Amino acid sequence: MNTTKWMILVASIAVLLDIYFIWAWRRYRALNQGKQSFPEHPFLKACVPKPFMNLILRWKKFISPSTRENIDHRVWWKPVLEIFILLIWAMWIGRDYLNLNSHIVPAGREFGSVVQANHLWTRFETCGWCALWDGSERGGFPAFVDPYASALNPIVIITTLIFGVVNGVKVALIIALWIAGIAQWWLGDALKLKTIPRMWGAMMVMVAGHLAGRMELGVFSMVLSTAIGSLTFASAILLTKTGEKRYVVWFAVILALFATAGQGYMQIGWLLTLPVYLILIFNPQGKAKAIWKKFSIALGLGALLAAPFLVPFLHFFPNLIKDFDPAFKSGQPLGYYLLNLLIDDHHFYLTTELGKLPYPYLYTMYIGWIPLLLALLTVRFHSKEDSPWLWFMATTAGLALFIGSTMPLRWLHPLIPGLGALRYAPVIGGLAITPLIALAAYALDKLLVLNYPELKLFATKTLQRPVFIFSLKWLWLVPLLLALRSGYNFSQEWLYTRPIDHEVYRLLENLKTPSLAWVEPPFGEHFYIEPAVSMGLKLSPGIMPWRWRERDFPNPSLEAKRDEPPPGDIKHIATINGVAIYAHADTPYAAVVQGEEQSICQSSGLGGRLNVVCDSPYSSGTLTLRENTWSGWFAWVDGEPTQLIGEKWLETTALPGKRTYRFEYRPWDVPLGIFFMLLGLTFSIGYL
């Protein structure tokens, strides 16, 4: 599909999503201001926008005469237009990602390893439920367990199935920028801001450093989780303001999307800021409001909707381990950390100045002086009725920045050792950007309403009334545009693409084996990972941020090295573009073992569906597959069930002669998670 057709498709989807995102706003006006009449069915009240309802009820007329008298069409089309403008802005910011050549990828240095898990859906297209097992790295693992991947997020599922893994992520990145803008726009709407402050805030957040800067490393899942997490602010405020059931469901859906967006840092950061919600739940007298029950319902529904990820993850969580850093070496002193809101020199982030590591993606939060000063003006221009929401946003922003500095994590680590897993906690500060810009937009809205500053001319010094008054409030457009321009220029330092060298594919072609043997491209070079997985190679150790407890990586049969040869019994078989490829002896994927002897078997398959053909010369023995065994694996020999006997690898008793063995991964946790998700959908609809 060429770029033009893709843009037409995106624009069409955008219009539908626009309508979907503003139905809540429309219903609020209709039901609470008495401007429209809905059918009495509660599901239709909650889920069907009024114009569609009128189309259903009066197919001969788009709307009824009574509705035509009450509807202001400009009010209906204005939000649609504004959100569509945000889509165009997102496409312009990320225009390099509109190149749908799968050999051109986002430039982040770890992009290839970050998106490898999305091949869950290419495997699903090929073999269906076999995709529940990801056999592409380190002996394999349950595909729905990976806490860093975003493969289970609906946005990733849809874009991957339509465009493939690499192009799907490009499209999803633009959608993530758009979602961040919509979240800010929605928050402005919840605060009843006028068009200019609302749109400026939305466009500003889309070019802020907390999104674009993460692509320095290529961590797409962090961009997606940050964008989706920012939707929680508006939904929480509207739920508190109105107490309506639809906002309970909205909040639940957003939490489910957030949980499946990947990375984990932003989700843990959000959990650490949960105490701030007490501002919404308790009144000034310290008494809990009834709204806490609806927040509890939303959390419960969100957990049910995210169950396809949460159930397998909790099932296997005791077996997952990752590196810890109890010293939090990535942290900056709080004063230095706050300066990242103001520093737009991308070369600075490549240094170790001000107590940071030379990894820009950890620290980029740039918004500039203008939004920050406007946010501070909220202290002067806030109204009493808006105080709870402003305190909620200001406290969330302050706490997120405090956590991002790692100072409280150092204090709490002796009490909660598990916090040491947050080695790169500075990224959590990105949660502060949406509320900070919302405060800035709020102050701007008040300034524009006050017509501040004003130019007044008096005929004489003694004349009390001016003869001429001219509002200079439109001069605010100058700093607002400068802030947008500065943020845009900063974002473009990170949002670009690069081609994959054809030598990468040439080397990977030489790592192919006739069976399912494990192989290894040059260790630590992330750009090999996604192409290798897309070609069906099984990588060990590959590159992943976590590993299984007490499990060894399977030894590779073929290994590519740039420097000295690997240890052991090896044979040099090729050199590709300066990279040597070595074959290891005695490293078969599947073999019948009897004592010190082994008979190599032929293996084939994909994911969690493996076939092995052995012609064993031994009267007894053990068939061993270098594939991790976990609960959920089953085996058959010549069509008859057989027992698995291995504790680490897939193993079963081998029979003499030529036999066909089949291994399938059929877990109970994924169907249970899907059942809970369907239950959550049913409860959500029933609750409405």
C-alpha cells in the first residue's frame, strides 16, 4: 500500500475515531443540559452518539425537527475538526514514519529488539494458537507473559495485522502521538477551556520531549504507554465531576489499554502516584466521597479487561527475573533533573553533565520556559471551583518528577527491595508533562478571558475613564507559537528513520539451518533482532531485558562474531562483511540421548507447535528438545499421548526406530484470561 492510500485509510479511520472519542462529550450535553432526547434503553443512551441514534430512528431524515431546533451544528463539528487537526499535526511530526518500506525503520538503536515480540501476530496469522508460545529467543517463553512488550495492546494488534511488524509500529507511533494530543485536548475540555488554550496544549504535548526523546533508544512501547497513560487524567476528573457510569467504563478501558501498552516503567510510576487520587476521593473536611466506589469498580473492570495479559503474567511472575540497581545510578539530583524540562540541546543529553548517564531517552522531558511559566501562573489565576482538579494535576506532576529523580526510591529501597528493578526510573518523570501543560493551558485560558494585558488610552490625566481600550491578549500567540516551534524542533532530533543495511539480511541468510537449531547474530547488535525473528530464526541468547529464573540459554548451533572466535569445538564456515560465522559441534536442537551417545533428529514447526522425526538406533533413551518446558506443554508419539519428563527442556521417553513426535503448547492461563476479558466486557455493558 503506497503512502497516499495509507493516508486516505488513516483519515477515514480518524473520522470514525473522532466520533468515538467525543460521544461522551455529546452525551453530557444532551443528558445534562436537556438539549436532546434519547431512547430510554440504557445501552443506547451510553454508547450511541445522538446523530447516529436519530439516523436509526428517523431514516428518512438525518435528525428530527425537534433536535434540529436544539442542536448547534458548530458545536458538533468543532470537536471533530479539532481532533482531525491533531491527527494532521501528529502525521506532520512523525512524517518520516509515513514511509512504509519495511526495510526503513525508526532510528532508535534498540528498536529491533523492542518490537520483536509483535511477531506474535505474524505467527498467529500463520499457525493460529501456536503463537501462544514465543520460541524466538532464549529457549522460548509464553508469548502473553512479556511485561515489556506491547504486543497485546489493541492498537498494536490492529496495526500489525494490517501493516506488518515494522510498518505497524510506524503507524502506531503516529497514533500514539495523536492519542497524547487527544488526551491533552480531552483534559482541556474537562476543565472547560476555550479553543485556543485547549488546542495549544494538545499540540504542545505532542512535541514534548517525554514522547519523542524515548525514540532515541527506539522504545516504542514507552511512547505508547505514556500516551495512553495520559488519558487517565481527563477520565478521572470527569468521573469525579459527574459520577456517571460511562466514565467508570471509560476509566476501566483506559486502564486496560495502559496495562497492555508495555515497558512497565510508566505503569509502575502511575501506581506510585495513586495516593494523589485521594484529592479526588476525599472532600476538604477529610471525609471520603461516594465516588471511591466507582473508582474501585473501574479498577476491577480494568483488571478484567486486561486479563489476557494479567493472568498469564501473574501465573509466571515468580519465574521472571531482571537486573537490579539498588544504587539507582541513572538518577539525577532533583534540582538537576528538573532542568531537563528546559534544556533542548540534544548534544547535552549525550554527555554525563549534571549527574546523568549519556542516554538521552532517560531524561528528555523538554517543554520549555513558556509552558512552565504559564503553569506557575495558575497559582494567581485559578478559581475556587477548579481547585481540586488543579491540585490533583499539580500534585501528580510534582510526585512524578520526584519519583523520576529516584530520590524517594533510594529512601524506600531498604523497605521495598523490589524497587531496585526500576533501574531506569527517570523515564517516570514523563508522567508529569500532561498535567503541567494542562496547568499552562488553564492559566492561558484565564489570561485570554481577562483580556490581559490591555492597552488603555486616556484623553487627560484627570479623566477617570479611558477613551480607547485595546486588548493585547492576542500577543500571547507569539510566545505560544515560539513554544510550539521550539518543541517541534526538539522532537525532530529523535523522530527519524534509517535503512537496514542489506548486509544484515545477507548475514542472517547464512545463519539459517535445515531444522530449528538455535543461532546467534553478533551479540548486542539490536538491529539484527527483528529481521532475524521475521525470518524465523531462533536466537540464543538474543536480546531481552528479562530472563527465566534458574534456566540456561540453549547453546547456538551457528554463531556470528566480530572479534575473537567463541570458545569450544568450533568450525569457521563463512565471513560476511567482516563478521565471521562459526559452527558449534554437538549442539543439536533435538536428539535422542542414551548415556554419552546421541542420535540427532529432524525438527520443524513454529511457536508452540513442534514436530520431530527421530530414527533412534537405541533400545531406550530420552528425546531432548532445547526448548524450555513449562506447564502447558503436551507431547504425542505417533499420535499417542506421552508424558513429558524434563524439568528444564522438553523431554520425553524415546522409542526405538523411526518415530514422529509432536509437541504443543496449550496453556490454561490464556483461555482463562480471555474468559475474564469477555466477562469484563459483559459487566461493562451491563453496568452502563
